[in-house]
Amino acid sequence: MTRGRAGVALRDEVDTEAVAEFRQRYGDTRLAEVTVVIAAYNEAANIAAVLDTIPSTVCGLPVAALVVDDGSDDGTVAAARAHHAFAARTTRNRGQGAALRLGYHLAKSHGARYIATTDADGQYDASELPLIIQPLLDDTADFVTGSRRLGLYTTDDVVRHAGVHVFATLMSVIARRRVTDTSNGFRAFRAGVLDQLILEQPQYQATELLIGVIYRGFRVVEIGTSMRQRTSGSSKKGPNLVYGYRFARVILRTWLREWRRNRQEHRRLADPPPKAADDQVERPRVMRDAS
Ligand SMILES: Nc1nc2c(ncn2[C@@H]2O[C@H](COP(=O)(O)OP(=O)(O)O)[C@@H](O)[C@H]2O)c(=O)[nH]1
Ligand SMILES: [Mg+2]
């Protein structure tokens, strides 16, 4: 991937091909105002159940699901399309971060105003979408991230559990504010936020996103949400120690990069982000629903 450019422009031929195929299938269809992007790698056994729990409206806004099949060979893309999701497919597996980035590009260029993410393995509860969308509509946050420690966490993996605490402490030092969960994949943000973020991690994007939004001065809010065990299969990110090592490396590299970037721009951590074009656009009118 090309380094150091902010925004979600296409990076390589895998992106270009996937977008061309997406446009051939869907034309310039507008996605919903709230688009839930889901990166999926060989999740045919889980994706249908995840999609079936995504509500059609959240806080009065229409919702669409956009699955990015990250080079699966188990029929994930067909399962997604059979369950009313928009789906893009890459010709090879690159990692969750690269897949999400492509999803953000598609969501933004097809009209999404708010982008949410969840996992394809059933670990998050889509009925909790209002919790992470409402602060964006209230204009009290630009980026809302779920926190298992403020919400509900079921796991029997003590190493991972300890890791969540250790990384949260490290992140709190880096961010100079309390952060309780650094790797939560259930989050939502204004699509315009992406214009200012550098996203180059092909796999471990969670902390790159989080450090990015905090160092750019966006209003970041953590909300207690639920996190369960995977519905089936096991994590594909490697054993805990490898995961932990790579994760720590991403945190430290991103921290250094964002710290330098702010210094070059004579910005301080608490400075608000430069005004983006997206902020000029009138906010959508929200019809309240029962949720
Ligand atoms: N691990 C992994 N997950 C991917 C990849 N591409 C997309 N994903 C999706 O990213 C999400 C998180 O992956 P998972 O292996 O469950 O990671 P974990 O929850 O952090 O242990 C799932 O929805 C995967 O299907 C990839 O290359 N590797
Ligand atoms: Mg998982």
C-alpha cells in the first residue's frame, strides 16, 4: 500500500478490480445514510446470521449492509448477497484492515453519511446500533466506539482478556485520556472523518483508526456494548502472542506517525480537526422511529 496519504482513495489493483466489479453489479446505486461495513474472510457459516440481525432503520435513518469479502473461497460473498447485503469481493486475501478500507471507500462514494462497522463472526450485537449512531446524530461525537469493558464481555480466553486491559492502559497514556477498549470492531463515525485519516494497516486497523481520530482532534466517545464469543470457527489473526506483538507494533508505529504529523502541522493533541467539506453539508432530517 502507498504510505502516508489521508483519505480512502483506491490503493492497488485489488481495490480497483473490486470497485469495477461492484459498479458493474450495482451501478451508482446509493447506499443508505447509515451503512454497516463488514469485512469477511471465509465466514459463510456466520455471515447470514449477522446480516439477519441488522435492523432496516436505526434512529430513524435507513440502514444498508455492505460486506467486503476479503478473497474468501467458501461462498461468503454469495451468502451475503442472498441475505440482502451489498457485497464487494476482492480477488485475494489482504486482511481485515484493507477490506474495511475498501468498504469505507465504497460506502462513502455511494452516499453513506454515517459508517458503522461490525464483524462477520457474530461477536457483536447489531441490535445495539442505536447506541453508537445516536451520539453522531446528536452531534456530540464524530466517532463512537463500542467498549466491552463498559458493556458486556463473554470470553473464556484469559490471555485476550488481560491483553484488553494492558492495551487499554497503553492507549490511555498515548491518548492522554481514558480508553477502555482498543480493539473493538463495533463502531460508527461520520463518513467525512475518513478524509483526514491515514489508514495503511492491512490487518490490525482498530488502533490505527482510534489513534488517528484522537490525534486529529475528533470528538471520540466510548459506549458500553456487548461482545460475545465467535459464533463458529476461531480467530484468523493468529495465536495470542503473535496477535499481541503485532497489535503492539501497530500502536507504537501509528502513535509515532500521528505525533510527527501533528508536530509538522503545529497542532496539539487537543486541537479540533481542520474543517472538512463534509461539515458544510446540511445534516439529514431524522424521522424518529420506535427504537
Ligand atoms: N483475521 C482476519 N479476519 C479477516 C480478514 N479479512 C476479513 N476479516 C474479518 O475480520 C473480522 C475479525 O476477524 P477475527 O479473525 O474474528 O479477529 P478477532 O475477532 O480480532 O479475533 C471477521 O469478521 C473476519 O471475517 C483476514 O484476512 N483475517
Ligand atoms: Mg472475531
